[in-house]
Amino acid sequence: MSRRLLLTGSDLPELESQAFDILSESVGTQPESILYVGQPEHPEDATKDRWMEFGPSAGLRVDTLDDLASQCYEQDQYKGRVTHVDRPLLFRLVELGVEGISSSTNPLNTGDQFPRAGLVQEAETLFTELEFAGLLSPDAMRQRLEQEGVGDRADYVAELAEEIESARQTLLADELPETYRTERMHHATTAETSLTDVFPSVEAVVLSGFTRFDVLEVDFLERIVDTWPAIALLPKQIDEDSAPGVDRGAKQALETYSDLDFVRQHHDEPASSTLEARRRITRSLYRHPRQSPSTSDINGGALDLTLTEPETVPDEIRTVARDIRSRIATGTSADDIGVVLTSPVQYADQVREAFEMYELPFNLQTEIPLSETALGDVVQTVCQLAQEPRSIDTLLDLLTNPLVTITQTGENLDYHKLARVAARAETNRLESTLEHVDDSLAATVTSLTRDAAALSEVSLEELPGQLDALLERLGVSAALEGEQELSSPLRDRELRARDRLDRILETLALTTPLAGPEIGDSVDRLERALHGVSIQQNTRPPEESVVVCSLAEATLREFEQVYVLGVTTTHFPSDPERTAFTRPIYESHPDFEQTDVSAEARYHLSVLLGSTASVHLSIPQQSVSGEPHVEADILTEFRRLVDLSEVTIEPADSEPGCQEDVQRAVGDVLPETSEARVHDLLTEAVEAGSFSTTQQARVQAGIVCAAARAGPELTPYDGQLTEETVSQIHDTLDREPYSPSRLETYAACGFKYYMRRVLGIEAPDRLTREPDASDRGSYIHDVLEHYYLSLQSGGSDPVHPGGDFETRQQQLLDIALSRLDEAFDDRAQTAFQEEWLTSVLAGLGTPDTNPYYGPHETQDGRPVARGLFYRFLDHEADEPAKTTARPTWFEGRIGNPYDAGTPLSDDPAEIETPHGSVPIHGLIDRVETVPGTDPTQVVVRDYKTGSSIPSESEALSGLKFQLQLYALMAEEALDDVEVVGGAYYQVSPPSSVNSRSGLLTSQEMAVYHGSDGVDTPLLRHSYPYFETHEAFRRFIEETTPQRLGELASGITEGRFHPTVLDPSDAGCRYCDYAHVCDVRSHQRKEVIEAIDDTGESAYVPLKARGHDLEDVVGVE
């Protein structure tokens, strides 16, 4: 054979066999006479098994370039294992190197700021890449980069390298000699000791699995091939000396072998027509049609390839698990099945959980970030709790970690209580949330955060001990020692994470002499050190197991069936972003060129497609949250060449492989299965252990409920109670007298009324430091009530809304300030509350008399800052004062809804309706009268302090009842009066004041608000719906009692079905009960028809029927 032979071809195992066949003719009979050099993740056992077909097992030795370099270094320097700078220690050195940069113009200099993990990561990558390019000293880096013309970057990089070297010399002066990988490889390349002296038994070398070599690796490789005959194996789809198409991912390795004078031989064993067709497509990917083989004659259905499009990643993994389980059950060996993860970080944990659930034998060997482990998450969370500001969410994350069992220490730390309080709190700040929990719980949390904060104050040498003590308190140490029930794989993973954490802490302690606390404390450094650290996620595989691996590792193995998960742009490997500082360096010379991650990933997938395995690709269509995924570009390129519709399959109806599958399968057939068959299926599921008897009963009850709810007719499953049941759980004393707000709730949705008023289930109040909207609204009501009461000389004297402005504003200010303490005495006086009070009180009085006056500037004799009450006085003088109506009663109480207001009647108003008398009570915010009229004309108003104001059309269409019920209540409580209209009076901070909102009256009783000489009790902007007062009175006297009777009758007879309104009209989106409501808006019209057909006493708002108001409510 040639002394340097490069074997290329589609399939690596075929190339491996070809190499062994060549070598077996001349070498391999002596122990370790063949040196097989591969990647660290190379499947050593499979290679040795393949070699045994040609020679004795002892004849083959499998190793890596790094291990060979280390052995050369050890043997040449001294006896014993060589110590080396591992990744955690290297990062500590780079961290100190970045911190040590003093040049103010150096982009890597952060000044007094603590260098963050991203910057350190970029600096470490740059430093390592330049070293592997053969630049092993600061001077070498400076000189070479100057030659490449990168300007000042040469000096900046040299400064970084000098600081790293200085830190290394200082920290490791008393340690055993610690070497970089690059130093060992350089020494192995340049040492005088012959490689044959280090490896005397080696007669030939096989190089396999490489897609690129760094400069130092090329130098070492040259020495190896100068020493022994060598065969290199490089999977390659296209028989050319260049690397077009998908082969571009291995271009650098191909060029290296060519530069070292390897003679290339291409081997493609005769393949089936199916495999040959698939390889032809692979050879055509990313190539111009004129330069690639034709694929027009290829039938997509004959490619031994499938494509599935599951909905989400969990669906994708379950589908693959079921298919694998079926294949193993029908005789396929687990060893012959591979599952390839395009993104191990995003897939590994989900695959592990699913495969354990399906009881599949599998071997998962991927790296996961330390932060993705339970222990890493604990430490990261503790670091966040050590620093201000602290979040309640961070504490809850800590308490729900599977390793944390703080309750076992006897401390009072109730997660559920904290979570309930957090759900109600307006802020996620921990300190604010603790104000709403009991003292014992707050003390425990405070003690815990104090221990976390203490980590910031200790030295790096003391940090490991302090952190261990905190982990002990949290129960983490006990969990890792086996005192807590954890699955074996989880405990193994967490123990590896603990080893990695210990090494990080050890290297941090080592940096104590140089790590200045003025730049970053111990927690800052620990948190940064956790970034970018990974652990190997190994499982203990059974003798035969499915291999779960990355794309790169998959190309080194041989499978019969291979599943590639996540062929989407989200999951497929892509090139990382480089900084503006490093990019010109990497682009200045091929020696510094970065790996093209995308091209390499496409190359690896092409090797799988060119292998003899049956390939199954899957593309999840969207994320769990509903964000759509886009297929990876290599699949789009594949579609260019062949129609994949014939290989795109729906997930097969495989036999259920776990309890969840059984439950899903039963659920899928329920709608189309007879009741007797359903009973039999459930019984079989119970006997198989997939359902408990309780679940069986629940499912059967659910089927009955679903069947009843499927149609539009109202049934007991639609919130329909008997009158007897209503009398027991919502009797007359409980429901009567009614209030307008309760009736409006029922009009919008019977189910909402049932939950809130019948069952008494209400959303808990928000926990706020400042007063909430309700408290603030009550304050505004209270001030306006007492302001007008102070203007009255008698109990029911009408008051003119105008008057001397200066006198009125001082009077309003005095009332507002006097009512403050009573309104907000138990609330914290925060900056937000002061700002709100300023928005209400600004401009009243003078800066000396008003602490919330705001800016002192004036314009045209008026304060620049005019708050809500100032604007209210302005508006009262501008509009209500022009009308004939005068404010007379304030917070007029009818019945006893509250112990407040001015009593107009001690008894509720009894409203006669076609369904009987209905008692109503409530407080009318403002009752205005028109002096000199007979009967006395009355206007009713309701203050609204929010931004959502009911409209006239909502009252007319049967959704809102407040103004019309106030009218009936006032006429019942007062003698010889007639209500001529009503309106909502918006007084919403900071500036919204409008007395015409939701105006409900006739055109005879209101004129345009800009008119002069007004002789009506109301003002309008647009014309009211009713043209005549007579039509308005019919609406009050006839339509409103009719609707009121229907509402009360529906409640009495137990009609509590979900809303029949459009969801936007019912407010479903913001409803407190949306998560438990089974409203079926798509059926609402059919439900209304069913109510009409059966004559149910259910209230249906006019709005829900879609009628024009003119067709139902008369205008004149």
C-alpha cells in the first residue's frame, strides 16, 4: 500500500473495514501494532469488534491526539502522570487576565466594572484558538498578528496573553508543573525523543473521524505520518479532490491530508438501488444542477427515508419512543438503533424522561450545562438571592428544586403559603412580599437570604466551606448522600455536577491572591464561573441499548435505524455570533479560521444520509407555547431535488408503550365508541394498570358530562339547578335584596354569578403596599360626598355646582386633606402614592396649604399642574352649573347595603315586575333635582373613577342596569319625583372629568354642552337614543322591570349557564373564572334558540340576539 493513503467514501464503517483489510496483510499480528487515532467520543468497542474480523483484538489500540501528546510529554519530561490546566483553571486564568488589562484603549478592558462571563468566554476562545494556531507566547501572538495586518488588535491580544501568563506564574508557582494542551502537543511535535521510542509496538496508524485540524495538530500529525505508514478515513459523498456541496464541512481535513501527500482512493461499495438513489441526492445537495448528478428520475418513496411532522417536541419524542419500542418488540436489536439530537442541550432531558417512561434501554452520552442540573440551579439561585434586588420568584424556584428539602430542618418555610402570597402581590420583590406573610415565615426567609448574602462577604478561600454549610441547610447535601429518594440516573448526574462544582470552587480559591474584591466579590465570581461549564450526561447502558448522541458522534457509528430529531432552524447547529473585536482576527488568515458549524452539521447529516441505515427525519411544527418552527435549510435543499411528500408520514398508530399512551388512546376513541364499549375499554385499562378505579369512575362521569354538554340544550351539566337546590345554597336572605352590580354580573354570565355570589369563590385581593384602585376610588367618592355635604345648609338643600372658585377649591382641599388619614392610614406612604395624590390634589389652594400642590408655576393666573379635583371644580362650573339640575343628595342610601351615605329609605325599593316584586338596594352617588318642577325632575349620577365607562348602548341592550335601576329606586324612595335622565360622571385621575358619560335620557331633556342659555337638566355631546321623554319613561317603567323580572326569575330558578354573549361583550378574556369555565361561544346562537324553543326562564340580553335596538326599543 501507499505509505499515506486517504480512503474516502459514503460510509465510515465501510471505510474502516477497507482500511483494516489493507493493514491486515502486513501488520496487526503483534499487540498494539495498529494505532487507531480518533475523536474522544469515538465508539471504541465497535471499532475493535470490526478489527477482530481481520486480526487479533490485541493488535489494535484506539487513542486520541491529545492522549498521544500527553504520553509523549510524560515520557520525555519525567515519570508519572502529567498535570495540566483543565478548563475550569484555564477560565480562572483568563478571568484574571481580562481583569489585569490596564490599557484604557484595549476593548477587553472593563475599567472598574466586573468582567462578565460573555466577555471572558470570548477572550478564552480567542486565546485558545491562537495558541492552537501555534502562537504559544504573547510575543508570538503580537508578531504574527502584526504580520496579518490587524492593527492595534495585535497589542491588545498580546496584553491579554501577558496578563494570563502572569496570573499563571503567580498562582501556580508552588504547584506541580501545569501545562496547556497546546504546550503538550507542541512538545510532542518538537521533542527529540522519537515517537517509536514512546510507542515501540506501533507499525501503522489509522486516522478517523476528523473534519478539521488546528495548526499544532497538523504539525503533530505530520510527525506521526512521517514515523509510520498511515491510512486516513474521511467520509465523503463526492468523488473529487475538492470538497463541493455537503463535503464542504470536511474541507479543512481534506486539504490537510492533501498537503501531507496522502493519496486519495474513493470507495463506494455496490449498493442497493434505494441506497444509491439516496446517495445521489446527497451528492447533489448545495450544488449547481450542471455540476451534480441528475435526480429527476428518483422516486421519493424508494429512498428508505421517512419524514414526520409532529406538532411539538414532546409529541416528536413520544412518537419516536413508540416506534423504537415496536421495532425492538419485533426483533430489531437496540444496539442497531440510533437517536440523533440536533440540539442535545434542548433535547437530552426530555429524551431521557420519555425513554425512561417507555422503559427503553438507552445510552445517552451528551454534555449538558451545569446550570441545567438541579445542583447548578441551586447554586445559581443562591447567587441571585445573595444580591439585591431579590425576587420572590427566585426564592420559589429554590424551594421547588428537587434537591432542596428545607422543611426537614424544622424551619417554618411553607412554599405553598409563599406561592399564594406571591400570586396576589403586585410586585415580585421579595422584601415587599414578606410584608404580607406571618412573622415566623418572614424570619426564616430573612435568615436564609442573610446566609446567602454572607457568601458575598467571605473570601474565595472561605467560599467552599460557607457554600457547603448553606447547601447543608437547604438539604442538598443530604439528598446527594442518599437520604432523599431520587432516581438513580438523577443522583448520578447530580453527583457528577457536585464534582464539577467542587473543582470550580477549588480553582476560585486558588485565585485568592489576585482576585481583587473591589472588582467583584465571591458571589460575582462564583456566578461567572458557573457560566459555560458542562458535565457529561452518561447513563449506565444495558448490554443492548439505543444510542442517543449528537450529529457528530452519530457519523462514527453504524446503525440499521437512525432517527434524527429536530431538523429545524431552531435546533439545527448554527454559527455563533462573533464580536467586532475578534472577527477581523479570525478572518485574517486560514490558521485562525473558526469552524463553520453549519457546514459541519450539514456534512454530518449527509454522512448519515449516505450510510446504509434507514433514516427517519422529524420536524416539530411548533414550540409548546405555539411559536412555529421553520425546517432546517438542508431539508429545504433536499426538497429541491426530490418530492418528499411520498415519504412524509403521519405518526403510526403504534401499540401504546406507556400508561400515558393507553390513556391517550382511550381518550381518542371515546367520542366514537358506544357506552358499553367504553365501559369495557376502561375495565381493560384498569386491569392493565393504566387506570385506577377512581380514574375509571371519573372518566365515565366525564363522558356523561361531555355528551350532555355537546348539544345546545341546557342540562344539569350546564349550571341548571332546581329551585329546591337554589333555596338551600342561595336562599332568599342570601340573594335579596339585589344590587345593580350583582344583577349586571348575572346578565353578563350566569356561571360567573354562580361562582362569585352563590359559591362565594372570588379572586383574592391583590396585596399592595400602596392603596389599590378600589381604595383610591372610595377616597374620591368620599371626598366628593363630604365636599357637597359641607356646602349644604340643610339635609336636602340643592347646591349650585358653581360659586366662588377660590372659596370652593379651598373647601374641597380642606375636605380632601381631612379625609386622607381615614382613607389611607394603614398604607405605606410610597413615592407612587405621593405621585397619585399629587395627580388628584395638584393646584388646589396654595403651595403652603397643599403638600401635594405640585409645581408652583402658573400660566394665565392658573396653576400649571391641575389635578383631578381642580379639574372637577372647573368642569362643575363649566357644565353642570349651566343646567337646571342641582346636586341634592350624595351617596343616597336605599335599604342597607352599607352603613354609609345619606339614608333616603331604610327599606329596599320594591320594583314590581311581570315576574313579581323584586327588592333592590344600593347607594346612588349623586341625586340632582330641578327646583320648581312638578313632579320634581330628578337626575341620577354614578361616579366612575376608572377608565372603563359603561355606554348608553350597553344599558339599552340589556347588559348594564345601574342608571335605570337607580331611577326606579329614587322614585320609590322619594316623594313626588320623576327621573328624567342619568349619567356616569367620570372622575378618573389624573385629568379625566366628564359628566356626560353613558348618558341615558331623551333629546327633550338635554342640549349640546357648548350651548348658552341652557334650560334642560342635562347636557349632551351626541344625541341621546330616545327622541322623546315619553319613550325614555317607557324604557324605565316597562322595559327595565321586564328585564329585571327575567333576571331575578333566572336566579331563583337556578339558571347559571355560561354566557350567551360574544366573548368580547362578556369580558371572558379578563374573567377570574376563565380557567374553570367551559363556555362554548361557537354554540351561543344555538343555545339561545334552544332557550326560546323550550321556554326556559333564562335571561338572554338583547345584545346577545344581535337585533337592532330600533326594532326592540322605541325611540319616540
